[in-house]
Amino acid sequence: MAMSHLKKHIQYLQATCHLLIKSMNHNHSTYWRMDSASTQELFCEARNLDSTVSGLQKKVSQLKDEVQRVADSQCSRSRNTRHTVAIMCVTCFVYFGFYLWWKS
């Protein structure tokens, strides 16, 4: 639940960065009434933020994969434990039945 919430925020940030970069590329003189140095600095910041968001998105994906791997491992262990207990119970029941049959 928290992973998907975080992923949505990251996607929103990434979309915002892409819009900002696109707007700065296509409408440089119309929307940005700043000197060239300020515009270039803002453009670089937007690209850095976009890069950071992409990195965060990769990390979230890696964390999600790791959580899934651990969860799968835990389910497998739990299933193996249940099977082992079931086999032990059946074995004891068979031995006890054989013992009662042999004694009678």
C-alpha cells in the first residue's frame, strides 16, 4: 500500500518535471521572462530533479521486488513447515496404528 502511494508521488513529480522541461524547451521566450542565465539555471535544476525522480523510481521498483522476494520466501517456508508437520502426524498415526494392530 505504502509502495504504491510512494510510486504515485514519484510519477507525479516526474510528470511535473517533464512538463517543466517541455515548457522551457518550446516556450522559452513566452513563459520565462528572465535573463538567459536564470533560465538556464532553472532548466538545469529541472533536469537534475527529473534525474533524481527517475533514480527514486528505480529504487522503489527495487524495493518492491525485494519485498516480493522476501514475502515469497516466507510463504514458501510456511508451506514447507506445514507439509513437514502433516507428514510427521501421518507417520505417527501409521506407526501407532501398526503398533496397535501388532499388539492385538
